[in-house]
Amino acid sequence: MKNNCSKISLVGMLIISLGFNSCNNVKEVAKVSESEIIESYTYLLGRALAVRQEQTDLSEEGVGYNTIKYNEAGKADFVNPNLDVAYMEAWFAMDENSAILLTIPKVENRYYTVQLMDGWGEVITNINERNYPEHPFGQYALCLENTTAKIPEGTLKVVMPNNKIKMLARVELQNTWDKAVELQKQFKVEVIGVPKIEPVMDLPTFTNKDLPNVAVFTYCDELLKTQDSKMVKNDSIQNISRKVAAYVLQSEANSEEVKKVIKEKAIPQFISYAINKAGKLENNWLATIYAGEYNGNYWTRTAANFVGIWANSPKEVVYFIASKDNENTTLGSGQTYVLKFDKDNLPIKSVSGFWSIILVDFPNYRVVGNELERYNFNNYSPLTFEKDGGLKIYISPAYNPEWPKSNWLPSPKAGDFNLTIRMYVPKENVVNGDWFPLGVEKTGK
């Protein structure tokens, strides 16, 4: 290995800071393949996206571990917002000497769930009346399997795989927001014991437009500290990730080589996968019937973390995401579209919970401001139906008086956007991939 020790590069400094000696102690590492770089980059990016969200969440004033944040109902200022529910979120942190005591109120005749996620974006469980019919509300102790914490009598113990857990809880707003918000505030948390909490990882910031490059490999060991317990055969991809990381750290030339592959091949392949292959594709709608519980598919898991982190399992919700119209053209550029539902294919007929549709920009997945402050429709929206019972939703930057204004979903005058249909507690035809919306039609008006 030939190194110029008199000229310490940025990569060399990083190697030294990580406890290596760039001249003497780094052994030669076998050359890595493009495939190994692409696969391991996609794998580690999934964890990096979860870390980014933890950084974002914990940077907010007044937000800390083991406290519930009660989001304002209808608030749209976050990625892929759910405007149909009173929303709560938290980061729970525990160790072997502590536990998190979660209280869930009795919720009747409206959708609710407490979704618990690990640090890779996998669903651990959803606490609700469907999954816990013997204990649908009351107290739950979230803890590690070997906890020494004293659990109160009558509390249901729910074992967690990691020291840090993300919670997302939802109560359907329906058309009685006050009642939903009242229930929201009855979700409570207490801590049993005094857990030792590791600070959030100091991963460099990045955006969806500017994804990280070799940083995922320079931080590989830290990213892999969080157990990936639900990933089938994770040792194989983790070994490859460590191999690429060692190769990157060996020399600046290696780092530049890997950086080039990431920029020119890994990121484009991943973006294409996230848009077109991370589910079942039909009529240019991508259905997330494989989300939340990935069974070893880290490409789909990372795609879900990229598009709208913390995807739930398909028995709770299936998303249908459209980025192109029925002519295979990207949605946007100020065009006008119509989305049609036949009377026998209305979304409400294929859910036991509720449905909604939202428009977000791409690639940031945030709502687009408009004069009506209208960002979505759901089964409580005062939509106008066709005489035959069908439904048409119009998507356009400008309103056309020929349409029912109640059915107009404003879109941006420039730039791309996505449409997302959420189907909560979907019926079997949705979960099995047999129900799809028709393709989005460009009207030219």
C-alpha cells in the first residue's frame, strides 16, 4: 500500500480520528465490486434515513426522549403529513433496568392505533383492538426482554427489540375533531426506572435531493450498532457493508472510487426502485403492500424510509402512490388531471377504516400551498358524486368552473408532485393487490 504520509488528506484525518493509522495499521482490503457498493449503500441508507428523522425530531424545542408530542390536528408542516388523524409521536428510550409505561384510552367507533417501530423502520407491533382484543386499551409496559423493572399488576408487557423505539399513534378525526383531540390527550407515558440514554447519532445532515455519499460507510459501525433483528440474514449484508467501509477508509483513491459508483449508479438505481418497484405497480400506482414488514427486502424498506418514513404494515394501511399519469408522463409541470372512480370501485367500499388522498411535491414529499389551504380529501369530505354514483377528482393549479369546486385538489404551477391514496384497515382485495385506482388522466384543460 503506497501512501504519502506527509500529506494527510481529509480522508486520512478521518481515518486517524476513528482510531486507525493511515500509514501503518490499515491492512490491505480486497477490492469491492460495484454490486457490493450499491447493495450495502442501499442497506445503510435505510438506517441513515431513520437517524436523520431522530435528529430532526429531537432538535425541536421541547421534544425529548420518553415524552409524547401531541401534533396539532390538521397540521401540514411535515413530510407526507396525515391530515385525517389526531397524531402523536415519541421516541422511547429504555435499558435493562427500566420500562416505558404507556396508557391508551378507550376509543370507540373510530380508527386508532399505536404503531411501534425499530431503528431501521420495521414495524414491531400495532396496539389496537384488532391486534390486542383481550387488552385493547389500558396500560402497557414497553421493555427489553431482560428488564429488571417492576411492572405494575394488570399491565400488559410488550417486549421491544431495541433500546430506542419510535412511536406513532393516531386517532381518526372524522368530522368531530374536538372528540378526537380529547382522546389524543389521554394517551400518556411514564418511565419506570432511570434509563441510560445514548444521545442521537451525530450523522452529517442531508436531504432527499442531496443524499449522503460515502458518509454512510465512514459511519458504518455506528449505524450498525442498532440491532436489525427483523432483517432476514442481515449478517451477510452487514458483512458486505463493513467490507466496503474498510475499503473506503483505506485510501482517498478508494473513497473517490466508491463515491463515483454511489453518485452514478447506486443513487439513480435506488430512486428508480423507490418510485417504480417498492410495491406492486398497476395503472402507474405503486401499492405499498410489502411495507412495514419487509421480510429481508432492505431495498423496499429503504424506499419506504425515503418516500415517507415509518410506513405501517399493510393490514393497517396500504398506500397507493402515483408519480406518473396513465400515459407514463411525470405528474406536474402545471398540467391538469382527473382521477376517476367507478361506483363499484370507490375507495370507501374497500376499507374497514377510512380512506384519503393527498397531494405532495417531489422529492420533498410536502404539501403544496394553495389559496384554499386544501391538501387532501377523505371519506368525510363533502365531495360531489356523479349521477351514476362514480367520483371524479380534479387536480390542477387553477380551478375550472365546469368542475364541482368541492372536487378540486390544487396542484403546483411548476415542479413535480405525487398523489397518495391511503386505505386504512384495508379489505383483503387491497392487501392482496387486487384493488387499484384507475390511472390519472391528463385532460389538457
